[in-house]
Amino acid sequence: MTESEVLAKLAAQALDEKKGNDVQILDLRGLPSAPCAFFVIASGNVPSHVSSLSDHVHEVVKKATGLNPSKVEGYNNAEWILMDYFDVVVHIFQQERRNFYRLEQLWADAARMEIGGK
């Protein structure tokens, strides 16, 4: 398993632990126009849930790998938080934003990866 795969699974498991909704890992490696290797996508119920999901991903990934995201965007309003780990980009949405942007449909050709023991 590559470092990127490990990181994507760690992030997804962290989101699942904190009750993130509909956690998905999209494997973009086979797509020529992909901006990274993996998208990890989840939803939170309200802004405080979205930000706590982001905080937990940061803690879990930092503890396991020592990595910090290179960039975090959207944390202040917590409608859509993007955490950039270069090869892995974590997207945490409020549900209405996720429905609007439909990343899973935009990247429908991407393979789906299993989350941990699921």
C-alpha cells in the first residue's frame, strides 16, 4: 500500500469515527486530468460538526504520520473545508454544499476505495 493510500484511509477512518456522513474515498490515480491521487469526501450536519471533523482528521493524520496539511481552506465558515495533503485532498461539506457541488458525480470515473474494515 502506498503512503497516499494509507493517508486516504486514515483520513476516511477519522471522518467515520466522528460520525461523518457518507464517507467516500475516490481513487483518481487512473484519471489523466486528476489534481491528486485521492479525494476523501464526507459531510457534516452543521458547521460545528464540519469543523470538528476537520480537527479530528488533522489530529489523526498528524499522530500517525507526522504530516500537516499544506493548506486548509474554508475552516472559518465551515460550509466546505478542504484539507490539502498534496496527493490526498480531504473535502468536508455541509450536506447542501455537497449536493450542490456533487464531486462524486464530477469524478464518476474514479474507482472507489474501501474504508478500513468496511
